[in-house]
Amino acid sequence: MKSKLLLLLFCFTAFSIIAKPVIIKGKINGKHPKDLYYTAPVNGSLGFNLYYTAKVDAKGNFEIKADLTETTFIDIYYNYQPAGALIVAPGSSYSIVINEADGKVNHVIKGPNAEAQKWYTGVINDHRESVFINLGMKLAKLETPSAITEETKTLESTDVAAITKLYESKAISKQLYTILLTERSYLYAASVGYAILVKHIYAERDPANPDMSEFDSLWKTNYTSHSPADPLVSKSPWGTYFLDGYKNYKLYESIGFDGKLINQLGELEIMKRNKTFLTEPNAEYYSAVNLFFSTFGDKKDKIVLSQLAYFKEQYPKSGYTKYLQPRIDVVADFYKNNANLPEGATYVEDYANINTFDDLLKKFPGKKLYFDVWATWCSPCRAEFKYKDELYKLLKANNIEVVYISLDRDDKEETWKKMISHYGLVGYHVRASRALDEDLNEKLNLKGIPRYILTNNGNITAQYAPPPSEMDKLEKEISKL
């Protein structure tokens, strides 16, 4: 593997430093979105998921142009659905036809390395994050480290055989052959790291306290065979996930593999530790990607203001700062505004001392309630807030109160209150204590959020109530009260 990585390093550095344009011309058959989104390297690195836009004309035509210095990957999205994962080289031109019917999307890519493009489209058949998580969760279900190793080898061998066949049939060059082998290798290494992290999280919740030492040995080996110091990591679309896994391993190692202690570390402290775990230039790259994701969408966590200040102190001339600063500025403006509760909203009295869901229900005797369990860091939770006006009309018509339960920790108190104000969340608000959080997990099998619950006079009538975005289903559920 090391020889392949060295060869790939030679391939990358052999490119001219002068950027050459890559042009992708496309046609959409079906409904035309106003804009088509795509990702491309940021400061020469992948993994940021910074979405650029390509205008679509009345006939469904669009064009993407990017100046590149090396072969890389560009992902295209139709209404945020995957619509093409392209392997592109500087100075080359490609065409893509995107077909949309009844909300379903498929595509056909033409241009250099057409057979490789077809194969790659088959293996990247979802959002990259979903591909990575699904593979990691599949591995996490295996019982032993040896089973994880064998399954990973089997899956990677299948991909290597397909890539080798393309190379031996002269469908791809030696350079692209090496790039694809390395891309696959980092995906599987990243997924093994994620699988073991998931194993640790499950173990921490298991009263039997299972021995994780053999999995920790595999964790360590995973980053011996794949170096987190390799400068090519940032060139891989899986580089961020790979480094995140290594950071998790080193963080666990530094605290004696007791994951419960991680919750006691602040996010800025973890960022500082990450810098000691990683070498340059990957430490700078990883810090930048994490800051970028900390401001993704409408997420607004105040800690990023301190994190950016630390980043700029460490890397005063970083090429990533120009991508980060505008996003951090939005967060700074958010915290300049007040956090007054919107009219019609109130905090539940003494919420910090509510330790069980039953105790919370006792605060509302004889009431019909709709609970929204959320957190400021939860993107799907925040996405549901755009349906709140319709929700409030439905609940009011049926004499139902809404109670928002936030799972944010103590250090997110200000962020929580700002979010309530920012989204205009009318109703009752609780920020769950640790005891209430644990009780919700135990009593309601709360494995993920957002989560919605209907109760009537202290009794749960719908443990998995429909979300605001499914108003028709929610209305039918409410009619049963």
C-alpha cells in the first residue's frame, strides 16, 4: 500500500502548478431546478462539501467550469440528491445527462475514462456521508475484530479487482488506476475507524461493560497501515472521515479509552488536542474542515468564534480562512441579537431539576401535549421548524400544547435560548438535565432525534408521533386523542 501511495504522490506532484479548466456540460430531462449544486476542491482539498451553484437555463442546460491543477472528484446534486460523481482531470471536458422522473434521479456521464466513470457511479450511489456511515454501521454490527478485518478485505478486494480489470483492459491510465485504488483504501480505513467508535459508544451504554481491548488493537493497526500524516489524505474525498477516525482513536487513547470522559472536555480543548494528534499539513486541513462543518446550514454554535480565533492564531496565513470567515461572521451576527423569548413562549418552571419524563408530565395536569425532542446541533430537528406555523394552527384547533425538550448540554445554554428566539418557537421549553436525558433514553427508547410524542392527561398516546413535515399523518394521529 505504501508503494502505491508514494506512486500517487509522484503522480500528483508531477502535474504542472498551472491550473487548467475542466468543463462539464450538462442537460436535465425532467423538472428543472433553479440551481444545480456541485462540490469541488477547496484550497486544493476535498471533504468540505462547500456547494457551488451552476445555473440551469429554460431548456435544462447547464455548465460547470473549475480550474484544477490535479485529477480530483466533483459531485453534482439535483435538489441535493446525488446526480453524478465525476473523476475529472485538468484540461478535460465531460458531459452529463441527468434524468428526473417522479422525484427520482439518474444520470449518464460521457467523456474521458467513460468505463471508470460508469463503475464509480455504481459505487457512489448515495451521498458520500451516507455511503461512509452505512459501511461503518455494517462493520460495527460484526462481533469480532477479525470479522471486521475479513469483511473489509473482502469488500476492498472486490473493488480492487474491478479497478484492475479497467486498467488491464486499458480503459484507464496507470495514474487513474492508482488514484482509484487509494480512494477505495481510504474509504475502507475510514469506515473501520468509524465502526470501532460506534462499538465504543455501544459498550459505554452496556451495563455488562464489555472488554474492548481487541477492538482497540485493530483501531491502532488501522492507522499503522494507513498513515494520517500522508499529505494525500486531504486529496481524498474520504480524507476528513479518515482523519476524524484517527483523531477519535488518539483522543480515546489519551484518556484511557474511557469515552465518558470525553463529555467533560470542551470543544475548544478538543480542537487544541487534535492539533497535537495530527501532523501538518493535515492538522490545518482537519481543523478547517471541522470549523466549516460547525457552521453548516443554519447551525450556529458560539464556540466557533473562539475556535476560529485559535485557528487564525495557529495559521495566520491559511488559505482556508477566506472560506471560513464569512460563515463565522454569520454566527457572530447571530449572537449580537438578543435572546428574548418570542411572544407565546415560556420556559418550564425549574426545568433544570426535572429528572424524569413523568415529572415533566406532572407540570401539565389534564393537558394534551405534543413533545418535540431536539437539540441545537441537530440539523434535521432545525429543518422541521419551517413547518411550525402549520403545526401551531393544528395544535391550537385541537387544544394541544407544544413542549420543546432540548438535549443540549449546560455549555449550550446561550445557544439554546438564541435558537428559540431565532426560530420563533412558541410553546413551553425545557433543556433536559442529564437525569431527564437518561430517563428519556430508557423510557422512550430515544435512539435518535428529532423525536415527537403525543400525550393526553399524563399518558403517552403516540410514542412515535409524526413530525410537523407530515401534517396529514399528524392530524390523523391527533384525531385518535
